[in-house]
Amino acid sequence: MARLGTCSLTWAAVIILLLPGSLEECGHISVSAPIVHLGDPITASCIIKQNCSHLDPEPQILWRLGAELQPGGRQQRLSDGTQESIITLPHLNHTQAFLSCCLNWGNSLQILDQVELRAGYPPAIPHNLSCLMNLTTSSLICQWEPGPETHLPTSFTLKSFKSRGNCQTQGDSILDCVPKDGQSHCSIPRRHLLLYQNMGIWVQAENALGTSTSPQLCLDPMDVVKLEPPMLRTMDPSPEAAPPQAGCLQLCWEPWQPGLHINQKCELRHKPQRGEASWALVGPLPLEALQYELCGLLPATAYTLQIRCIRWPLPGHWSDWSPSLELRTTEQAPTVRLDTWWRQRQLDPRTVQLFWKPVPLEEDSGRIQGYVVSWRPSGQAGAILPLCNTTELGCTFHLPSEAQEVALVAYNSAGTSRPTPVVFSESRGPALTRLHAMARDPHSLWVGWEPPSPWPQGYVIEWGLGSPSASNSNKTWRMEQNGRATGFLLKENIRPFQLYEITVTPLYQDTMGPSQHVYAYSQEMAPSHAPELHLKHIGKTWAQLEWVPEPPELGKSPLTHYTIFWTNAQNQSFSAILNASSRGFVLHGLEPASLYHIHLMAASQAGATNSTVLTLMTLTPEGSELHIILGLFSLLLLLTCLCGTAWLCCSPSRKNPLWPSVPDPAHSSLGSWVPTVMEEDAFQLPGLGTPPITKLTVLEEDEKKPVPWESHNSSETCGLPTLVQTYVLQGDPRAASTQPQSQSGTSDQVLYGQLLGSPTSPGPGHYLRCDSTQPLLAGLTPSPKSYENLWFQASPLGTLVTPAPSQEDDCVFGPLLNFPLLQGIRVHGMEALGSF
């Protein structure tokens, strides 16, 4: 516990403030358990004694876990006057923390007491307990796996006892072995062991939360002996011993001295140093032999070797692998077949170019250091004359005139291969036919032919760049041993987009056939350029184009199609696909006087290429054509108007809204009502005055009641009889004609005519028909137009005037012959007025 001090805001900086001696023992913390399971609750109490006079009478106790204040403390005063605060932490999630009891002292927080809390897990059961007897240290070493972390100090103890049986009965105990901190192994010294006797061994783990023990192991220390590995070394050469065979290694080893009295067996492992080969295991080795010859290895190859041993036939543990030993196998003579091909120079036939290729006959054919070409003169027995000695796969030499064949061998430090004879014979065999070649992919060529008859024994195939600058020395060749083959896939030294010359020569017994040549590209390229476009003809909405196809090029893939593109001034693009045999194209649907950009794309299986851009402008329409177009448009518009007019006139449903159907009284059946004696129906209205009669109202015969005149001046009609006043109205005829037509629709009266005239003015009276839309006689004849009223004449000032009435007829109603309805009206009781 710490003394009373200051609790800072962070745990990293805690300042301990020592208070006067009387306050050092003021507070004390008690906890339910200082070590708990991680995540379990913990309860703590803090008691402040009554003799702390420097404190307040009712001090507030605060709790802090680490650097964080913890709420939830319950404070109370006990009977003896002390203050107690109890807090319960529901989950302790810290593996190690300090719980402090504090008080506010002045302007700081003072620590009264604190306690360390630990949380963790009980120890897991140790597992994988194993032991081995080390004869070097003469001790029994045991190791185990402790299990997961407990977060608490945990001790491990290796316990054991002696037993004469199978460890069911416990004998004398052996001193416990305690490993160092953090270690999971322990050694029991030889002095505590009893060899060739069983003993029980287990591991016990213990911490503050519990104890666990591992399963018991019962063993005899000598049954778990682990030997030290022998030391490998190379055998010393002996003049009596035969040298090692090719692909073999001779080695020996020195056993471990402390294990000489123990029967054991050993095994060897090896791997070549080159590459990433895995280890190969050899064993078990002979028990009493201390040397061994390892064969079946690659010749002239460096190997890494290791050895280990184990107690046998009794139980034991394998020793560790010994330190590595590096040895190299001896070489063997090359075991290869040499395929040869030769060529004579045209200027000097005795100068021969000989080429060869080694073909391994075995997996381990031996290393080749060089090649020798030689010939044996016929007159010199056993004499061999070399022609060339090289490390290359070919050489050029001068062939002696008497030499018809040479011998070729491959050699190394172990010897030479079997000689390969090369016979220089003339081409007397039949030639193959129909030689052809084609590209399979950018890095291979297929060459095929038809074999001749008889079948050859094989073929020699040569290929190289077909350009004139290419030399014969850069050509690649190979021999096909199958005489019935009809083709071969060339994969070596093939590059894309290159022209290759391929030569095939048939081989027969003691002779060969003439060579055949063929050229092929490894991969064909796209056309180098597209044909150039030419304008042949052009119109206002079309353009005819033509082009000349490019001649075929060697190495270029044949064309598959053309695509022509044209773009207008609004950047709208159009295209058309044409056959590869096309030579021209006509563009339709162009706009007059417009600019177009056109180009041609030539495409093949290898790619496509665009031509140069052709720019053209379509023609502008001429003036006569424009007039024709406008005339046709005007004629079409006129026909449309005529058809619309005819449709409106002929359709009854469309005619009435435009021209209302008003009957014509003059042509109606009322015309037959005219009386026989017209003179009796006339009467005179003396003293009518200047106002004209403007309106006549027709009433039923039983409704003969006086009606007031419509004129504003009633004094001018006072001289008329009462009955006449009922029928004759005064007013301005122009004013009457301007009344809205809607008035006639709101009354039962029918206004169909106006009478103009004055009884005092000379001249005949006139009438004016009304424009009423009310049908009178159910006729279809429309009302007369305004220009049919002849009495409306224009004055010099442009105003309408009324013609003067005639002196022959003083009737204000004018001639009534045209008004049949008026002729049927009789005015009774007014004889002085004359006939009406």
C-alpha cells in the first residue's frame, strides 16, 4: 500500500503528497480478493478512522481504478464514528490495476490507501510431455507445452518418482525439477536417475487461481536415449582400391564415442546442390559397416550428404542430422547420338560445313567437353587424322580428295562417345513434293510435305531468316528420324512478323534427295496502308467514290472487307461495310451544299489500316429547280385550301355555325296571302312629322291594347290614331340597326324588317330587312347581305344617307307588296286613313 498522496488526472503522473503523521493511517482498503478471474466482479471497502482530525466531519470518499474515477460507491457512518465506503466493480477487465481510495483535500485529490488488483485465468493442463536421455550430459531432459497465457505468475514443476512396475505403484520420490522463468523444459541429473528402471514423470502448473497437472509419463530412461550423430568424411584414396564408378560416391563415417556400446542403425540423405531438389533418403545402412558406396547419382554433379543414427533394436530417439558433407561424382563418357548434316560450298565443293546435334540416350548422358571430326586414311592402318576439334555444334573443314566419310565423336575427361560416321554422297534419291508452310502462332511454323516413294529413312529440316542479308550460319536445323512423317512443327528460333526460308531434304540409305525450299511468315501483319479515295461524280444528295486496291504484299494478311466512314459538318458519323472485292461506293442521303469528310479502312485478320481523309462538298440546288419546288409547294397549299372549303360548304354540321339559315319571307309561302284589291289596303298618315317609322311590332288579334311608342319624342305622333300608334314606332333607323342581336332572342317578338320613310317627305318609302337569326318560315334561304339594301348609299363624306321618300306614295310603310305578312293586317275603325 502507498501512503496518502495526490491522484493526478492521468495514471502516468501520480504525485504522492505526504501528509502529517496523524493522517498517514487515516484510511484502509479491504478487497474481497486481490486476484480474480478476468472479467469477474470484485468488492472493496475503504474505512476512514475517526481520529483523522484534519478531515471534514463528513468527508466524501472517492474511488479510482488506475486513472479513472469509479462511480457507485456507497458511503455510510458506522457506529464507532468511522466513515465507510463500499464499491463493487462488476467486471474487472484489467489484468493488473491499482484501486485507490481518495479524498478531496484542498484543491487536490489525496490518496488515503490503494491496493493492487490482478486478474487472469487458472493454468491450463500442460500437454505433449516428452523426455529423452542425453548421454552427453548424462541427464534426462523433458519438455512440454504450457498452454495458453494465464496473465498471472504461473510456476511449473517437473515431478517424478521411481517405480519397479508400470508406474502403478509409487516408489521413492525424485527431487522436483523447477525450470527457469519462461522455460518449458527441465533436466533431471543422472545422480537422481536409476537406469533400466521405470519412473513416473508429470508436470504440475500452479498459480493463484488454481493448479493443473499433465498426464503421467511412464518410461525407462534408457528407452529414450538420443544419440549424437556420426561424423561423415571422404574415404582416403587407396592404390589397391578400384576408382569409383561414374555416378557413384564413396564415403565413411566415425561413430559417436559414448555410443559405441549401444547397438544402433543409421540412414543417409543426399541432394544435388544445383537447382531446388529435395532430399533423397538412403537406409538403413549396414550395422557394422563404417563406409558406404552411394551410386545412381548424376555424373559430374556436386552433392550434399548427411547421416543420423538411432538405438536399435531397443527403443530410442533419432539423433540430429550430422554436419553436411559435400562431394562430387565422377564423370562418364558421353552416351549421346549425334545427328549430323552437312553442306558443301558452291565455289569450293571440297570445303564442307558439318553440323551436328547431340541427342541424349540416357537421363544421365554425361557432360560433353568438346567434339572431334576425324578421318582414317585407307593406306595407313590405325592412323586417325583430326579435321577439327571444337566445342561448337559445327565446323568447316577441307575434305581430302580421297576421303568419302568422316567420324564425329563427343568427349570428356572420362572418355568419348561412340563414333558417328558422316558419308558425303551425291543426291540421288527422289525429292519430296508439295512442300508448304504456314504459321500456327507468332512463335511457331508448321511445315508439311508429301513423302516420296520409296519412303525415306528421315528428313533434315533447316530454317532461318529468308532475307538476302541472312547468312547460312544463322540457320537452325533438326533431323526427323521418322521417314513416314508428313510434317513438323518448328518452335525453335521463331520470331513474329519475320520471313523464314525452310528447306527439307529427304535422307535415304547411303544417299539423300534434293532439297526443297519454301518461304513463310511466322505471323502476317495488317495492311501497310489502305487504298486512296477518289471522287468520280457528285450531286446534290449523292457522291460516287472509287479506289484502286493495293497489290498483295508478302507477309501481309489478305483483306477481308472494307469499311467506309463519312462525317458531316455537325460531326455526325455514318459507315458502311463493303466486300474486299469492292472498287467503289455511292453515298446517298447527303444534304445539298454540305461539307463531308470521308476515309476508307482496309481490314484483315491481322488488323486494319485507314486511308487518308477525302473532303468534299455536295452541289447547291439551281434557281429553276428552286422555283419548281416553290411552285409545287404553292399548288399543294392551294389544293389543300380548296379541299377544306369544299368540305366546310358541303357539310351541314359545319355550315350552320358560319352562315345561320334565316328564311327569306319574300320567297316563302306567305307570298300567296296577297289580297286581290291592293288599292283598298292603302291608307295615308297625314301629319306624321319628320321622325321615320323604324319598327313594326306584330301582335295577336286579341291583344289590341295601347302600347307606348319607342321614340323619345311622343309629341310628334299625337296626331295618329290610337290603333296606328300601336303598330307604328318611331326611332332612328341607324340606331335601330346597331342594336345587339341578342335582344331578339330574349322576346317572343320577331323583328324581320325595318321601314324607312316619312309621310311628309316626297318620294316612295323604302324598307330594310332585319338581320335576325330567328327562323320565320322554316326556309333554308339565308338573310340578304348588307350590300343588297340599295337604300344605303355613301355620301361624299363617307356617311350613310337615306333616300328621300316618293311623293306618289305617302305611306310610311313604303311598298307593302314585298311584305306579305303586312298585307294580311287590317286596321279597323280608321276609315279616314284609307285602305291599308
